[in-house]
Amino acid sequence: MNKKTLSYVLTIGVLILVGFIIKGTFNQPGIEDMKAGFKEIVKYRNANNTGPVQRIYVVTVKDSVWKEMEDYGNFMPHTKYGNTKVYFFMDGTKTPTTLQPGDVNFDSEFNSSCIALYEKSAMSQAAFNKHPFK
């Protein structure tokens, strides 16, 4: 095999490899690929950028697919030494429209409607609880 043919084969091989890498990069699974019908209702993020960042989300779902809810929580942004909470409610039930920081994030009248809670702690330990207020 002469040098010209070898360089063509290597160039084609590299281009095919780059094509697979680009395809894999742009075809990553995401929230829009999930079938549970997630809809973010309200979110809270404290303005403290120098200390622990607290993120709280209220999300409704059309179907209670527990694994997809946990995956949804994993997709949500998280800051090192921060805390992220995602409260899940069934679509059509009473959901909170305001959130506040701290241990209690919304009025207790909505506790019975909450079907799951995903929480990622300050040390990046994730916990998923079904029916957290029962």
C-alpha cells in the first residue's frame, strides 16, 4: 500500500470516528425524551452565590413512573455543597405556586398531594422518597 492510499484510509477512518462522536454528543437522552409528561410549575433558587445554593422545584407528572421521576431529579442542576429538591405532584391535583427556603418549602395543605420527593444533598448524595409526607 503506498503512502497516498494509506493517508486516504486514515483520513476516512478519522472522519467516520469524528462523525460517531458528534452523533453521540447531540443524541444524549434528556427530559424531553421521558414519557411521564413532566411540567415544571414553580422553582426557587436563593440568591446566595458565595455559600450553599438551594434549589427547589415543583413538578407535575401525568404518570407516576418512579424510575423516570428519579431520572428527572438527576437531570436537574446541582451545585457542589448546595441542595436540590424536586417535589412531584400528579397533574390536576393541588400544587403550590410559591416556595420558600428552609426545611418546609410550601404550605402543609399541599402535603397530601405530593407523590414523591427527590433530594440531592450538599455532599451530592441523592435520595428519592415515594409519598414523603405520609
